[in-house]
Amino acid sequence: MFLIVTYHHVVPGRPDGHRKLFVSRDRLREHCLAMSAWPVATTLDAARAAVTPTVVVTFDDGYRNFADEALPVLAETRTPATLFASTGKIGHSVFEPDYGCVQHYLDTEALRLIDKDDLVQVESHGHSHRPLTGLGDQELAAELAAGTTGLAALLGRQPRHFCYPYGDHDDRVVAATAAAGYQTAVTCIDGNNTGAAPALRLCRIAAEAQWTASDLRSVLTAYLGPATWERR
Ligand SMILES: [Zn+2]
């Protein structure tokens, strides 16, 4: 059994209340310490093979604040994580109407350095971050191929894990993702996963900015059962 916990933006100060996808650096530190009461898997494969209830930490989109704010906390708390990046966004600064401000994305050099460190694996979030179910067959294959080859060229290895943009997937998208060579893929469907869960339809929960360490511990306990030390 494993639970995948998702983050997007990590910011230095207190995030605005309405920004659901933002957590503060201090909050992330609290969360990492809370999660460390369970084993935190280094990769999605390791989580699928784990015999005890395990946590996986993921960050979506590849924002520059991952390197500036999240990575120092992950290093300090020795929390392994997977970072999903869309190749079409790499190095760009984009005005995002949903947030009402410009979002900066990590550049190639930063992503390469992050992936070289054993703590964080960079994996694929597609190329253009479009919802995939609306694409025609050829467009879908091309979108997956662009993300895969772009990331492979950057990292010097094949990406093996995929994150559906907006969690948007159906049977056809899942089949195309398998055909593109991915071992696992994550959705935005709330829930935990058993070792037998379909590898290309993994559930995740989104970490919320207002959750204290104790709130997160309660959530993890509800999904995974008591922390490792409590079961001894
Ligand atoms: Zn995304």
C-alpha cells in the first residue's frame, strides 16, 4: 500500500488563502517531517514493490520555485521526491491567468542538476501541458513522444514515470502512455494504491497549504494505517 502526496508551488512566505496549489517552505518542512514517520520511497517503482505502507512525494510542473524553495527542504529533511516537468515549458516564464501572475519554469541546466542528485528524479509531465483526452490519436502520440524524447535528451536516460496534465486520462490515453514506454502514470484521483493497483492509473492526494503537521499525520494514518514506529 502506498500513498502519493502531490505539491505544486512552494513559496517563501505565507501563500494567499485562495492559492490552493501553493504551500510555504516552512509548511513543506513540517510536512516532510510528518511524512518521515512512514518510509518515503525514492521512486514510484520502489513504492509499488514496498511491503510496508509507504509514502511517495511528487511535485508537478517544474516551477523554478522547486529549486529555490522545495529542494533545500527536501535535502535538509532527506525526503526523496519525483518532479514532473513538461518539456514545452522548460526555461519559460508564462503569465498564467489562473494565478494572475507570471510563473517561471526551471531551465534545462537546473533540471539536469536536480535529476543528477539521488534525492529527486525528474519524470515526464508531457510536452505542452494540454489535457490529453481531447487530442486525436496522432496528436496524442506526438505529444507523448515530444515529452519523452525531450526529457530523455536532457537527462541522458529514458523517463519511466508519467503525470497526466490536469489528471486528464481515459482508456485510450492510458494505452498510448503504455505504448510510449512508461511504467507508471499518476492521476488526480484521490486515494491510496495497493501494490496491485493499475500502474498507469495511480491515485494521489493533493497536500493542502492549511494542513499542519498533525493534520497531515492524521490524513496519512487514515490512508496508510499507523506510522512505522507506532506499529512496533
Ligand atoms: Zn501540471
